[in-house]
Amino acid sequence: MMGAVASSAGKKSNRREVYEALRRKVLTMELPPGAALSENELAAAMGVSRTPVRESLILLSEEGLVQVFPQIGSFVSRVDPEKVADAQFLREAVELAALEDLPEELDPALVAELEANLEQQRRPGIDLEEFFALDEAFHLGLLRLSGHASAWATVVAAKGHLDRARRLGLYDAQSPAEFADQHVEIFRSVRRGDADLARRAMRVHLRAVFADIERIRARSPELFASNSASVPTRRNVVVWE
């Protein structure tokens, strides 16, 4: 009996690991928008059976990150500006509201953690993916300060298309310094207890991706969804070592 329970737990863990790995590959553009996906090739590359890969692709399709076309195949979804806007709306609603709930006395341990985070963001030559991870930790840290850390899971689940658009913006800028400066401005307002100024700075920061999204789409139209989605007709399998 105990062996059956352990086996079941192992399978669930395996499925979760496969899902998280595939999701990370999609969000970081290692599996770029429009890339074809093969259950067989993905399973072989990851050293697992087809079942957790198939289940993961279903979950990713529910998030809008993968499209499945019967008799044709599965593909990484192109970035959808409407989904970007929807995720942006949700993220603003959560993060701006949280800034209204900051306590008068901020947790000194969390403050120190965020200060250290900002220092790391401003390191010269920082890798863009490392900066993106610090960016995520910074925003989660602000929610933790306000007592709303549990809301972050809802935001994360909804912002796959937004994250890819933000990454394209970072890659296009070639430097995260401007975004780091915006974080500093937000946190200074938080430290001063100026919620209104913090909210204004946060709104500008969160909307920064929209200042460049049309330029990015004009430069790389193949990465974005068109107004009328077309069904792929070619199947190029994309895997990784």
C-alpha cells in the first residue's frame, strides 16, 4: 500500500516537473512562438514517457500558451496582444491595490531583502534572464510587504503572454537599467509611505511594455498572433538538448 502511494506521488511530481520545464521553455522563448511540438520528441529529450508531456501540453493549452490542431499537431502559441492587455489589467488591479494596503511599519527583513534585490538588478552587464527573475522577486516582495503574497499565484497563471512580451521588450532594449530605475523609484515611494506616488510609478512601470509592443511586433511579426488565427500546415519538430 505504501509503495502504491509513493508511486502515485512520484508520478504527480514527474508530471509537475515536465509541465514546469515546458512552461519555462515557452516563456523564455527557448521554444519560440509558432514552434511545432512533438510529444515523442519532447518525451525523448526529457527522458520521460509521452503521458506527462501530453498532460503538460493540455495544461499549457488551457493557459493559452500552446495551440492544438487536430490532425496537424501542437504549436507554441504566438504572442496575443489581447491576452497581453488582459493580463496587464489583472496585474495592475492586484499590484496597485496591494500598495494601498502597505502597513505603516514595514517588515524590516522584507525591506532588507528588497534593497538587496535592487542592488543585484543594477549590476553592470547583468544577464537578462537573471534580471527577469529578480524583477519577478521584486514584485512578489512588494505583495509580501502588503500581506497579499498569495495573490501572486493568480497573477503568474494569467500572464504568460505578458511575460513573453516583456521579455521581447527587454531583449529589444538590450539593457534592463531603465526598468531597474523604475523599481528604485517605486520602492523609494513605498519607503516614504507615499502610496499615491508609488501607485503612479507602478502604473507607468507596468505599462512600459505597451510603449514598444507595436514596434516589436513590426520588427518580428512572426512572433505575434494575427487578427485571424491561421492553422499551421507544416510540422517542424523543435526539441532541445
